[in-house]
Amino acid sequence: MGAIIRDAEDRLLLVRRGRPPGKGLWSIPGGRVEPGESDAEALARELREETGLTVRAVGLAGTVDRPGPGGVVYEIHDYLAEASGGTLRAGDDAEDVGWFAEDDLARLPLSPGLLDDLIGWKIIGRPSGSSATG
């Protein structure tokens, strides 16, 4: 699961992945749901570990299927979320973390399909200079 979070300047929170899959690519923060956790609990835990922020889910943005190793397919639920505290820092498996304006997204190496999903879910408009292949 992942979290789509905006700051007071309407920028999106992204992390640069530090491990495969997606090492070096920017994506929304998130991770796996552990046994016995709800999506909301996993989202709060993963965001605290990965970004240092305290967050809560406020609604489902969308669901995607992504291929994994060995032919497995992951069903990923991405949530709209709000940050309520903490100090932003790259942690856990993130190389970097930051806030980005929509037009910045077209210039970043993004996880495959992320830009299309954010546009399709009407989270963002089409960034300037983008073909939405991110």
C-alpha cells in the first residue's frame, strides 16, 4: 500500500527507493501490510519508518496490480493521507525523500505507471512537458 500526501504548498511527498524493486526511482511512500495489520495501520507504520512522518489514511485513491519477482503480482492499494506530525527524513529503505510540485514529476525518474495512475485518479493534472509515461 502507498500514501498520497500533499503539503501546505500542494506538493506531493515522494521517496527515492533505496532497494529493489525500483532502486533509484521516485515513488509514493509505502510498503507491505504485515499479517494482522489493517491497511490503515500498515500505512501509518510504513510512513513513520520511511519518512519520519505521522500520517493517517483519509480515503482510497486507487488500486493497481504490479509485477513482482518470480511472476508474482502485487495488488497495491494507494490511499490519500494526511501528515499530522513528525520530522521529514529518509529512513528504512528510502534513499531520499522530498516534496515535489506536479510539474516536477515529469522530470523525475518515477516508478513505472505512477504518473499515469496519479493522472487517472485525478490526483494531478498532466504535468507540463509530460507524455504521462512515468
